[in-house]
Amino acid sequence: MEKNMVHTLWKGMFVGSTMLVPGVSGGSMAMILGIYDKLVTAVSSFGKQKGKNLLFLGTFSLGGILGMVLFANPLLYLIEAYPMMMLYFFLGAVAGGIPLMYQKAQVEGFSFKALFYLVLGILIVLLMSRFPQNGMGQETGNAGFLILLIAGFLAAIALVLPGISVSFMLLVMGIYETVVEAIGSFRLGILIPFGVGILLGIILTTKFLEMVMIRYPQPTYLMILGFVLGSVTEIFPGIPRGIEWVICILMLVAGYGIIRLISQAGTEETENR
């Protein structure tokens, strides 16, 4: 039990630390770490085993909060200071999770149906990237509270769906800097309505997601894989120059290798339960 709690805590820290990095999906990281399915089940069937689910979700949430507080700002600093190298690392990390998602899709061979769901997922993310960034977070008073509530709800959908970055959704809604600043300065006037929106979004969407994952596993996981592949366009920083070529390739390989090791460990841990 204690060993499982420690694993859940550090996985939560890993997900939380990367969640506010633009283009990186917290849901994808949870899936790569082998904890995503358990999270969805724990939320959707919370009432059946309240004590066990509360302990699991509480431990994961604590890890996520610690990860955001301790590592999100340093990660954002590294991305600002060394954007090309860090984003190539995240590209490798995304690529490292693709084999696991492909395996979950249970694709036995080529079919136009499978290709359709994959392309559909890619197109959804690409269309979202064309949305104009607006100033949702500029309203105040009751209107501002309602907007932050809706923004939290939409962010929760991005949080639940692997491949769609929460930070990307916040950028689209024009409140990314507002939320990051509120987390850093602990501004409850922003964090409370936003947090309530996230909580409602998670509760209302995970049951549906669990249902489609059980009934339609191949289309669901293929679309999720499409989300992930589509999100690569948001992370890709361009072609490196000079000596950056070598460093970026090393960072790409490092990101891929680390996530492959983590995902394999997560798969083995799941199989041993």
C-alpha cells in the first residue's frame, strides 16, 4: 500500500510539473505513466469504494499540486532560456508515449476506419490551434466569476482527454498568464472559481470517457493518438542550427528514452496488480 502511494505521489508530481508547459498534455503524461485508466475509473466510480478512491485521488492530487508548485516555474524558465533544446526533449517525450497508445488501440492491421479516427483526432487539435486567443480573463465581478468557471470546465475537458494540453486551452481562452500568475501568487479570487469549474468538468466528463473507452476502445484510443500527434505541431520549435543540432537530437533521444522506460515500468506495474 505504502509503495503504491509513493508511486502515485511521484506520478502526480510528474504530471503536475508538466501540465502548465504549453503544448504538453497532462492526460498524455498520465497515460504514459500507466495511471490514466485508474484515474478515470476512480473518478467515475467514486461512490463504490469511497475510501480507496479518495486516498488514491487525494495522493495523486497532492503530487500534482507539489509538482506544479516545485517544478512548473523552473520548467517554464528552462523553456524560455533554452526553448529549442527543451521543446525537442518534450517532442521526444511525446514520441515515447505513442507505442503505448497504439498498443491500447489494439490495431491489428491497416484499415481506412482506423485511419479515419486517427486523422480526425489530428484535425480536431489542428482546428483548435486556429482559434483566436481572446481576453476571457479580463472580465471582473460576477461576469468574471462565471467566465473563470466556464474556463475551468473547458480546461478540465483538456485535462481528461490525453493529447490536448491544458495550457494550450488556457492560451486559446486568453487566460494562461492570468492562471499561472494566480497559482504563483495564490490569488484565491481567481483560483476558486477556476478550480470549481475544473472539478465540475472532471466529474461530468470522466464517466462518459470511461464508457466510450470500454465500449469503443479502438476508435477512442486512435482519436487520442491523433490528439497527441496533432499536439506535436504546437510543440515543434523549428529546425535547430549549428551545434544546437547535436544537443537537440540528444534531448530528443533522452525524452524518448525516459518516457519509454517510464511507460514500460507503468505497464509492468499494471500487469502485476
